[in-house]
Amino acid sequence: MLWQGDSRRKPSGGRLVRSRGKRKFEMGREATDTHLAPMRSKKMRTFGGNQKMRLFRCDVANVTNPTDGTTQKCAIETVEGNPANQYYTRRNIITRGAIIKTSQGSARVTNRPGQEGFVNAVLI
């Protein structure tokens, strides 16, 4: 598990003495790398009893055409680029901002698939 609490160091590099230990609500989870493959997702309970849909694999996207505002469900052929990490492109990992090749053309992913359970994209 990941810990998302404050650092034990000051901005100057000096050590901070903690008055308490770590707390469960400061705990994080591993990132969901959404791969290009037949769809597989899972519901996760989050803080406050809310839910997130973790998308592990996906091969379809809701692609919007900005010229006329129509949206179609398209098959994702491959990941063409990913400004977040160049190695994500090689591994066909879909994140927000990734450029995907669909049956309609190239599109940019506009949502966070690993946290929302689907892929939204806009044609470019």
C-alpha cells in the first residue's frame, strides 16, 4: 500500500519529529494501468462509502467529434502516444491525455479510465 501523508523532512531538508503515526485514511492504492484488451473492471469502495470503477482492461471508447458534437462507441486499435510516459505507449496503457487510434481516427482521452470505468475521447 502507498502512504500519502506528509513527509518526515522539512523543505530545507531538516528532520521533522512526528507527534503521531500514520493513519488509515492517509493510505493510497496502486495505480490502475488500463491496458488495451477485452474489457475487465471492478467496483472499489472508497472514502466515505463511495464507489469507483477500476478499469483494468478496455478495448472500446466513447469518441466525440468536436465539429458536430456527436458521440460514437468505437473500437480502440492501439495507443499512438502518451505524454505522461513514453513507455505507456509501448505497453498500450490508456491514461488521461493518451492519444489512441480508433476506427474513426486519432483521439485524445479526456477522462481518467482507471478511476471511472470507461474511456471518453475527443477526435483530433
